[in-house]
Amino acid sequence: MAYRPLADEIRPTTLDEVVGQRHILGPDGLLRRIIQEGNIPNLIFYGPSGTGKTTVANIIAQKTNRPLHRLNATTASISDIKDIIADIGTLMAPEGVLLYLDEIQYFNKKQQQSLLEFMEDGRITLIASTTENPFFAVFGAVLSRATVFEFKQITAQDALPAIDRGISIMEKRLGLQVECQQGVREHLAWACGGDIRKAMNGLELLLNAGKREQGKILVTIEDAETVAQRSAMRYDREGDAHFDIASALMKSMRGSDPDGALHYLARLLEAGDMITAIRRILCSASEDVGLAYPQAALIVKACVDSALQLGLPEARLPLAQAVILLATAPKSNTACAAIDRAMADVRAGKAGDIPRQLQNVHADSKGLEREQGYLYPHDFPNHWVEQQYLPDELKGVRYYQYGDNKTEQAARRYWEEIKGRGQ
């Protein structure tokens, strides 16, 4: 008998056996109702690997009388699509076909467009899966003809029943009883990172290599930790996970949560992606802390320089220092808001001529215009004198608004006193 991986053998054959996804496959879930009704529309399944997308597509295939074709977009070509289309309307597929297209994001625009005519008239019912956001990864015309369902990452609690089923299958396969030390099942459920396929591969390896004692397979927590080490990490530098973790790091620092910020920093560093962490940390120093604590930018830059000189794993120390500093520092986005307002006006064409007194003095030497009339602030008390800086079209516009932190309020009071005295 040919070898069959445990991850394939345990694959559910009914919706009730599918792990997780209660939001769409529960008793009143919309996808469950669509499948049970039997009139299957074009579907796009979006979510992490190992969450049941292919399994649900197989279950749908059992509910239809159409032949099921499977393609993986990483290896399929236009000729593969043409072969499927050639079957449509023949004795092989008189009512059309069901096409399961895995990793659709790897199909280019032309390949995706080749399906449109047949999706439109129903000769092809497409069930596509993707680990990337379909609203970016799937061609708009295909997307408009399909319904998107998101498959969410499976929790450790959801994974436990699948691990128990896997143990039961392996006991029958090996003819031995499996005895797990306390915490083994829970560790496997947590360490798979929501990927049931990964959990089954780890479990199969663990039981095949487990210690045999008195007709039993003894599974230790040490062995489980060895098999599952680092497997909980979901990370793809080109995928959604990369941007989600980077975003979570930035938002945790902005939200003044040092523990959340350290968690996401740790995930980036564990994946070896120090550069993404550094970019977000440098940005947060000016965007989120800004003028409330201007020295933070200098301290963070020093931490980043140290990290780049040290390299991992020691780089974690100055980067952790920077992250905690930013998360616990007072916050102000006034600099960010001010430059955004100014750029919005420039993009809208609100510019106007630069006031004569601010222009380069080279014009004066050519005798083309009157004298410049620039007032040098350092020649006046408190190094300030009133004069117009904005173009006439924008005279009186205020881009910068003082924040309510003590640093910016101190600056506001200082300049209000000086400028009020000079007016």
C-alpha cells in the first residue's frame, strides 16, 4: 500500500469535520448554506495556509455533478487552462467543470482573463484560493464575478480535536498505543501557528520516531518542543503577514503599549527581518512622538546605529530600548499633520510667487527688480521680526498647530510672548 501522509489522511470529508471557520461554516454560516443548497457560485477563499481552503473545495466538489479540475497557479500555464476549456460541452463535461485554482495570485492578468468568458456563462465554476489579499492579488474582472470568503487562522483550541484525530489514526497505523506527556498536545496545537497541515506533519514525525516502551509510544514534551521549534512563526517578506506585523509594531508604539510593541518586534527579529523593524522605529520617532519629545529621534537613531553595527542577536537590545522608549514617550503627531497639510496645498496647486524678500539675492545684483527688503531676524530683539513668509495666495494659512504636551506648550507660550510684544 502506497504511503499516505497523515495530513492527507486526516483531511475532513464533511463540513462538520473542518477545523475552525465557524464564522462561515458554523450551523448558520453563509458558506455552509451555499454549499448545502448546491448551487455553487464562483468563489475565492482567502486566508493563511493550512486553514481548510482546499478541504472545503473538495467537499464542494462532492456536492456537484461537475468534474473537478485542480491547478496550482505556481506551475500552471495557459495551455493547462485550454485543456480544461476543451472538455467543456463534451461528454466528459456536458454541464461545465469545477476548477479549483490554488494560489491564484501567481496567475498573471492574461491568465486570469482567459477564464472570464467561461465564468460569465457558468461553464466554469471557479473556486480559487490565495494567501494574499484578493483585492490586491486578483484581477478586478475576476473578482467582480466571485464571492470572497476569508478563512481565519486556526486557534490552538480549535487545533486540539484535529491532533486527537491524528493520534488515533497513527495508533491504528502503527498498531501501538500513544502515551503523551502532559502538555504535548497543547504544545503541538500552539506551535503549529494555526496550520493544521504543519501540526499533522509534526505529529507524524513525532510518533514515527517516538520511544517504544512496553507496547506503547511515549511522546515527551522535550521531543514535541524539538519537532515544533519555531514552527509557529508565520512570515513571508512579500506576503500579508509581513505588512501586518510591521503595522502592528507601529500601532503598538503609537498606542503607548510597550508589551505589544516588544511582541511584534520579537516576531520580526525572530524572522531575521531587522530592517523592517528599524524603518518602523525610525518613522515612529518623528510621526508619533515628534515634538512632544524631540530628543527621541536622536536616541532612536543611536539605538538603530548600534543595532546595525552589532547585528543579530545582540541587535535586539538597542532595538528593544528604542521600542520601549517610543511606546512610553509622550505623543504628538503635529509635525506629521503639519507637513501633510502643506503638501496637500502644494498638490492642489496652491503655491503662488515666493515673497520678494525671501528670494535669492542674485536677482538684486542683476538690477532686474527693486531691492529685496529682507529683514534679518538676528538683527532684532529676541531674534524675531514680523514679515511675510508665505506666498500671497496662502497668507494667513496655519499648517502647524501646537500639541497639548508640555514641550510644545512651552514653545507656544515663548513665541506668543515674543510675537505679542513685537506687534
